[in-house]
Amino acid sequence: MKLGSLKEGGRDGTLIVVSRDLTRAVRATGIAPTLQRALEDWSNTAPRLNALYEALNAGDADGAFDMDAQAMAAPLPRAYEFVDGSAYLPHVERVRRARNAEVPASFYTDPLMYQATSAAFLGPRDPVKVVSEEYGIDLEAEIVVVTDDVPMAVTPAQAAAHIQLIGLVNDVSLRNLIPAELAKGFGFLQSKPRSALSPVFVTPDELDDAWKDNKVHLPLVTHINGEWFGAPEAGVDMQFDFAQLVAHAAKTRPLSAGTLVGSGTIANEDVSKGASCFAEKRTVETLRDGKPSTPFMKYGDVVHIEMKDRDGRSIFGVIEQRIEPQPLP
């Protein structure tokens, strides 16, 4: 099934069920007011939401309406926790190589992950507002999974059963703020503003055989200002699958229902597949030419992120965002 949220009802939005073709929707407030509440009682709400989903697809759902992406909040407008990995080895290796640094041996056996911003997520059509272009504005096209309650110290095999929903995320990054922050040793803060989520999250069965071994085996396609930017294969070169990432996050703490776990920037060894972020593209240029030639994003630029199934149908809907200046208070 496919689930989303409307920009109504407060900061957590209003839960809706969305049709498979993303054209129709129906409020699910008779089952749960918000997606967060649904996830907290998933064993009871999921069957009822799925029944509503089947009725909607059959044209039998009362109160159905045309879906309007502009009216959509993020499926989880805010979450208790968002942790983001860096699971694609080619991206990490290239970035390190461009800095004349080696990949730590531990990376091959232990995921790299940071605590991301989750107090609020941008909707799929909300602009990305930044105070200054000098911050080095970048997108990061990624996949994210959402869990129910995950016990502490689960194994990857156990963690797999707690992955309930899958979606897309634009993990916005301010690249020129990152070096100084990392040099302090405490990780990202100012360099990671709010991220945007796809219009809908879907249950793994919606992906059919594209969801295999806890990975999504489809390309994630990014366009910038209408021009193709990249379409790396999400199921290729992923060093750690989502079950491993969830287990890593839960090693020393339980994860609450509604936790988001990101894949990190999707990248392939084959650079002809393009990039999922400007930092990756600039790194490839640096390794090839000795210096980057592509600037970071400017005000007015438009990001378009989408994943389609093998029949060309959009799975999660489109993240489409314009970069805009943020006025000072």
C-alpha cells in the first residue's frame, strides 16, 4: 500500500491512503489520525489501511479525492529519529581518494552513520530555503526505510522484519560548512538543514521483486533544471543493506516506531550512471581533471527526484524542489 500525509491537522499532518497510480487518495483518519500513530500500532492499523487501499484502487472508497502533490506534506512531517548511513562504497572511496585519504578498514565491516535532523521534514514540493549560496547547496538523492518498534541489539535478520515502509529522501547538504564542522569532531549540525521526503511511503510488497535482500533494485533518477543528472542503480554497490543499517542503529538503543534510516547518497562504480549529489559529480571531475568544474546549486535551480518501476510507473511520486533564498529574521 501507499501512504502519505496532507498539510492539515497540525504539525504531524493528516494520514491518507494513496492509490497505486498516485492519482487518488482518501483520508484514513478513521483508522489513525497520523502516520506516526499508525506505525505505533502497526499490527492493528496495517491490515485496515491495506483494506482501504484495496477499496481505493477498486474505486469503492468513500470520500476519495484527486491527489494534489502541492497539498502533500512529507508522509512523516516530523519523526522521533532519522539516522542516515553512507552505504554506497564507490561514493566513500572516491571522496577519500580525491582528498588523498584512505578508506578506514572498519568501513568495510561497520556502517558509517550520523544522527540527522528529524524535527520537521519538507514536503515533496516545498522549496529548499538557504540563507546564502556560499554555503555550497547540494542535494542528496537517497532511499529511506521506516521501522516499527525495534528492540535494542537486534541482528540484521531480526531487523529486516521491522522495516515496514520505504520512501525517497532529498538529504539537503551545505557542503561548504561541512569541513569546519567535521574538524571539530562532533559531526554535522549546521551543514545539514531539513530534508524532503517523497509524496508517499510504500510497503515493501509494492516493489515486487525489486525489493530483494533488503535492497531496492531500481535506478534512482535525478534531474536538475530539467536535465538528466544521474540514475545510479540502488541495488548495486550497496555495501550494507537496510537490515544491516537498522541493526547498526539499534546496537545500543531501541528504535521507536517511525524511525527513518537512510541509505546515504546512491552511487555506482560505473560513473556513466551519473550522480545523486553535486559532491559526487565534483569528486569525479577532480579525479579526472584535477579540479571540479561543476558549481554547487544556485537560487532558482530545481531538483527533480523519482524512482519508477520496470514498467515506467512512478512508485513514490516526485520530489521537486526549487532552491530559494531564506530572508533573515
